[in-house]
Amino acid sequence: KDFTQKIFSDHNKNNILISPEESELIISQILHQNSSNFPLFFHKEVPSSRMIRELKKFISTLINRKVNYPECLKDLKSSKSDQLELVFNEYIKYLKENNLVDGDLLLHWVIQQLTGSNINSFNNVFIYGFYEPLPLEKDLIKSIADNSGNFYYAIPFGDNKAIFIDDGQWLGIKDIQKNIPKDQAYQISNIFSDIPKSDLSKWLFISSKRDRLLEVRTIAMQIRNLIARGADPRKIAVAFPDLNKGAAFVNEVFPDHGIPFDVAIHDDLAQSPTIQTIFDMLKVPALNYKRTHLVGLLKSPYIRFQYEHEGKKKRLLPNEVDFESLAANIIEGSNNWLPGFEALIGELKSEIESPDTPEPKRNSLGNRVKRIEKLIKGITELFNDIKTLEGKKTIGDHIKKLRCLLSKWDFQKLTDYHEEEIYERDSKALSSFFNLLDSMELSFLVIPTKKIDLNEFLTTLSLLTQEKKYRKEKENRNKVQITGLREIVHLTFDYLFIADMVDGEIPRVSLSQPFTSDLEVERMGLLTKKDLLRQERYYFLATLLVAGKRVYLIYPQSERDKPLVFSSFIDSITKCFEYNTWGEIENTTSILLTQFNEGKKLAQGELDYAMITNTSPLKVSNILEKINIENFYRKKDYNSKYDGVLENDNGIVEEMTLKFDDSKIYSPTMFEMFGLCPFRYYLKNILYLDVMPRINTEITPQERGSLFHRIVFRFYNERKEKGFTKVTESDQKEALQHIKTIAHEEFNKFYYDDPVWTAFKQKYLGDDILRQGLLETFIKKEIEDIPPDFSPAYFELSIGNPIKPGCVDKYSTEDPVILDLGDGDPGTVSIRGKIDRLDITGNNKFMIIDYKTGKKDHSFKDVKSGLAFQLPLYILSVENLNTEIDGIAGAYYFVKNPFEINKWIQIGDKTYKDMFGSLGKVNGIRDDFGVMLLGSLNHIKKYIKLMRRGMFHPSVHFGKCPDYCEYKTICRFNDLRLFEFEGSELDESN
Ligand code: SF4
């Protein structure tokens, strides 16, 4: 390569040498401009970058192997070969017309110059290192020979036909000297043959280990051993058939054994974190300012974007943008961000103004408003910067704008690095990326293109970047060298380790040729499996010869519990040579092992020993504390602060006593939450911890529920104004029409327009022909299931909340209801809430009805055990508000779909059983109805006492944690632990 490039730069006048990336761009253009001719290479209207790379490889193969394509295929010609031929011809034509030469045609160009005698003859030429050169390389070598005074060509050769078949006859030189010394190298080169076994037991060592990790660990221990015995680390090498795979283990194991090493690995430029950030930057405007893209971009530490706010420089914090944009339901579109945030500010402000909002929460909401205002400023400035990348431009102009933004955002500034290694990695990646931009700019002077949009520019740039490799670290020959099998040939080391000697890794005979079947490979004269095996043998032999003093072979026996088969080369080498074993060595050099042993000592109580060695990154006392919390405090009853039992902290108890004093107003659901899980209550209502909001693209369960409540409220409220509420058979048709009209009006207030919304509306309204809607079934149930004595009377009766006229019953009150809890502290409790519906009889008996549009969640047993409070507390509250009426029942009205509408009495007074009609056949109808209501008040009294004492432990109820519990990920609840309980204050009633 260097030789031909030198000739080219010395003698070329009119041509331009292009890079592999530029070749790919040309192929991409050819495909795009004639897309109808190349259906094979298009997927969803674009050829993938992988496809273009494969085409480049295919063209390269045709040139280097001088394949007469597609004629050589004979009867195998097809539309695929026609398209491949067309791409090849168009590519060559383009290069010729534009005086371009690629890396493959460069050989051709040099051959032409040599045969045309445009170049002076060489005096002496020495060529060595070629094993089975390609046809075009052979032509080049021959033309060099023809132009040389003295020509010396060294062929790697031996008597072993399993490895050597190229004897150089193709050079046409009669006098070929065979100089094969009968030394150890010659002895080794007889591998893969049937010669009698020879003794290499002082040089050749073989071992196997359970898995790859142990394999690399064994190598590390052996290297430490060699170094301890005076070996020079620079003279030790480890070769892997697959360097990337091996390097991952080496990076983990070698530092643990304190071995200095250098991995000869080139990483993909596209995988570099700093380059990925540049692509993330481009993605934001190219892909319509998606929320996820912007948050992802801001999370990158390479983004140093700052904006001015109140005279100070600020950074946009990704967690803030993430949380608030989710809350604002922003999905994408640069124009949707600011209106989304402004709407959210409006919502937060009305929540702040609501008297229902407790003071601490009001403060935190106020802070959120300020935070969102700050975000608006920052995002506006960031979008202004990023928008400069948008629009249709030439590639050159796109690159200019990108460079401008990178420089504005300090990308080239490589000063703030604390770690030399990361600095090295990023500076290498950036310089490689800027080189790529330079070469793109140059090549687009050569290959002019039309103006393209940002999306197309992004695709082009990523295509070119994917090809690029870079080396993260400086090469360091003073350390143990970790390398690939093929990279190490022709070098010299004292000690060589060859790892991963397993079938499939070595030999590799499954090299795939793009776009070709096995038969086509044969007709094209490409390498067959037999050729590949011979080459693999040669490179293995060449690798073995690298080792001067010793070679250590090793293979893993399994990978993730799957057995591995050792390489056939192990078989061959052990048949030919006497060898020794290795690898049984005591591990005394691993830091991890030392820490592991220390952990064992700790577990046995040998604390002093651990403190002396002190190799752990944490203090021993810290580790012990953590172990104790898990092993002691989180066992059996909830009785420590680690389980939310805070009663021993006077400050907290004082604060809780104040927080839950007699002025505190509770809703029934607060007690339900505390009863089921005090810890959840604590996180939600005391710490105000919230989960990240979700983006809602369709109607939410809450919206569904309130929509039903709203429709039914308006229906009955309007009937009430006309003087009759109860639906009868005679006005069934009219009632249905009425409720459907209301439903239409309510649906029109939503802006959804998707199949889920259409199906939801149809579920409510039916289709007027076959399917009955939920509202129709509801009206029927209202006629059939209302006990004759009852009539609907109050709807959405609100207690203790601010009144929104037109949304709640006109008898609603803003004052909470105060219920008597009997002797002792607390003596009373203030209740607020909203009662869905209250049906009343002529003799002033009433029934509370609660609509359920989600799941049936509470049973009668829950009322008894202090997990369900709505029905009993609402009955008691209404009685308290109006002493002239008596509550005799509480019912659930389950409304899910047209086929699942049920009403049943959950708790009721048996004295009035006859009045309940068909609703009264449940076990919640009891003689001791009044006692049951009082039982709920007793539970409440106990809960308030526990809250004041700071008792906020996780649930004591087996299997009751709700699936949707937002704190599941941070709570340590364990069902099995409940079996160890000796009794809990909260659980006493069960
Ligand atoms: S998962 Fe269960 S125990 Fe944990 S917070 Fe939620 S309800 Fe409480």
C-alpha cells in the first residue's frame, strides 16, 4: 500500500486518490440516482449503510481477484448479477470520467505506469512477507520484477503441502533458490503432517480451563510468575483469535493482577462517547425535536451548553428537562415545547391557589413554576443554536454549520479532564472525526452533490463514521502486548500465549463473500473453504514462530454452561509434538481474591485481620453497618428506622404530632392508603415523593373515570332541576337520548383522534344497530336495579372542598365534617370528600353509592379490617350534616362495559333488608350495622395515633400491595418476611 502510494504521489499528474469512505459515497450516489435499476439493494426506499459497505467489498474483490464478472457465472447469471454488474460498471465509469482512483485501482494504475515505462527502472528490489498474493498483487510484483535490475522475492515456503502450495512459479523465474534450514522453525512447520512425533516439551505448553474468565486469569497468573522470575514484560505477548472478545476479559483481569498491558485494538469511531454526542446533537433537529432525544443529549457530559438567567450562567439539567417535559406531555416538535411548558405552569398555579393544597406542597409547586420558567429560557436559547443546523444545504455548508456549533459549545476544548486516559481517548476520537470532516469537505469538492436536508446529511455522516476506527490509547511497547493472531506474525517475543483455542474461533473457514453462493464463489475463483483452511494453518504456524523461548496454548472448556470443543489445531499439534502442561499455579496476585478472602474473615468475625489488610474501597465499619442493616434490622417485625419506624426520633414525633393535630383534614382514601401501607402514605403525603409522569397519548384511566362521573352527574342534575330524577320504563327512550346528548357534548371537549378514542366512544354510545352501548345498559339498570323505595337525590355531593358551581351538588359544603372519635386523643377527625351519589327513601333513609369504573377493589372484609373507609365515613358524614336523615346502606356501582354493570350493597342495616330488594343478598348486611360504622372510627383513631408516633413501616398485609404501587422499586417489602412477624399494632384487627 505504501509502495503504490509513493509511486502515485511521485508520478501522478491528473488523478485524485480517493478514500474508502469516498468510494462508498460514490456507490451510494449511484444507487440513489438510479434506484429503479437496483431494487435488490433498497430496503424501505434507502440502501442501508451495511449494504453499501458490502457492495464496496464486492467491487474490491472483483478488482483484486481480476474476476471476469458476471461471465464467469455462466448459467448462474441472474437479475442479482445484472444489478451487481451495473453497479460495478457505473462505479468504474464514474471514477474514470472524474479522474479518480481508489485504493484497489491504485495497483492497476501503478502496473500501467510500470508496463508503459513511465517510471524509471529500479536497481535492487527486495520483496518479502507475502503469503499467496492476490492475482492483481501478482501482476504488480511481476511488473516490478520486469522493471528491476536485481529482484529478490522471499516466499514463505516449506515441504508441508498442508500449508505451502505457492512455490513462486508464477513469477516466471527459472532460478528459484530453495533455502530451508533444518532448525526448530523447520521442525515446527511440519505441524499438520504425518511426521514422527518430535520433542518440543521445553518450548510448547498446553492447558485448558473451565471458562474464558478462568482462562485469562491463568494467563495473568503465569505472566506474573514469569515477570517475578525476571522476564521482561515487553517480551511477552498474548494473542487471541478474536481480539475484541479477548480484550474484554483482559481489561477485567489484568489490572486485578497488576499487569501493565497494551491492547492493540482499534475501536469503532461511532462507538466513541464524544462522537455519539455529536450525533445526538444532530438527531435533535433532524428528527423533529423529540423529547427523548433532547433529554438524551443533555445527559451527555460533553454538552457544555450554557445560558444566561438572572445574570448568571446556567446549565440545562437533564433530570429537570426530563421530569417537566414529561409532566407537560411534550412528545416532539420544536413548536410544542414552549406552549407545553406554559400550559403546565398554568396547571401548577391553579394547584397552588387551591385551598386543598397543603403549605409545604404549595412551596414546592412554586419552586417548580420558577424552575419551568428557567427551563423555557434555556431551551429557547438551545433551540436557537441547534436550529442553525436545519435546512437544505450542500454537504460543505452542513459541515460548516456543524463545526460552528461544535466550537460554540466548546467541543474542541479538551481542558476539563481529570483522567489522562479519558482525555487521550476523547482527543483521539475527536481528531479522527475532524479528519473525517476534512476529507468529506475535500471529497465534496471532487464529488459535488445537490443540496440535501439535515436528515440526509445525518445518514451520510453516520455511514462514513461507521467505517472509521481509531485507537483510544497511545501505543506502548513497554508493556505486555495483547494482540490478534494475524497482527502478531513476523514479530518476535520470548513468551507467547495463544488463548481461546476453540473450534469456530480457530481455524475460521466461514468467511462470507457478500452477494455470492458457494457455487458462485467457486465459479468466480474466490477462496474456497479448503483455501481458507490452508491460510489459517499458515497464520497459526507464523504465530507459533513468534515465540522464542516458550509458547503457551490454552482453551476454555465451556461458555455460559455450554461445552466448547477445542480447536482441531490442538489435536494436530499434540499429534506432532511432545509438549508440557501448565496453568496449575496458586493465585496470590489477585486483588479481588484478597478482598474475597477478607470478606470471609469478616463473616467469621475476624475484624482485625480485615482492618489490617484494608484493601477494600470502603471503610470496614461502613461495610459492617450495611451488612447489619440487611441482616439484623430488616428481619422479623418492623421495629427500626430502616423500616420507617421513626418513634424513637423525638424531633420527628414532635413534627408528626403537629402535622396530624386536630386541625388536619383527611379524606377516606388517605386512611385507606395508610391502612394498607403506612410507608406508601409516608412517601406520598409526607415526603411528597412523586414518580416521573407519563406521556399520555390516549385517554387515561382517570380521564375515563371522571368522564363517566361527569356524564351521569349532568344527567341526574338536569333531571333533578325538572323535578324528577328516577328513571322509569315510560321515559326510558327519552332518558337514553338525554344521556347520549350529554355524552356527545362531553366527548367533544377532548381532542383525541385515534382508534382507542373511537373505540372508547363506541363503547359508551353503541353503534345504533347491533351493539348496545354502556349508557344504554346503565339506563336499563337504573330502571331494574333501583329498589322501589329509593330515588336518586344528591349527586357529586362535596364536603370540605372548594365548591366549583355546576360541577357538584348544590347542597355541597366547603366545611369539613367533624366526627366524634370518643374518649382520648384524638377526640375528633375532620373529613372531606366527594360522594358520587346518594339515593333516599320517602321516610328519610339513605344509601351512599360509589361508582367504580376501574377494578372492584374493596370487599366487605376490608371495611371490617380497616382497609376500606369510603362508604362508612360518607354515611357518618351525611348523617352529621343532616341529622334528619339516616344512613342504612353503602353500595358500589361497578360500571366497566355494556356487559359488566353491577350494583351491590357492600354494607347495610339488616333492619331494612326488605327495602334493598335484589341488592340485599350480600353478607355485608348486618344486625350490627351501627357497631360496624363505629369500628371504622376506631380504626381511624388508631391510625392517627400511629401517624403522630411516626410509624410508617411497609405493609403488613400479605399479597395486598397494589400492582400499580409507584414505590415498588424503592421499598424493601417482602411477603415472606410477614411469616416471621410476631404481631404488629397495625395488623391487630386481622
Ligand atoms: S410495594 Fe407494598 S409495601 Fe411497598 S410501598 Fe407499595 S404498598 Fe407499600
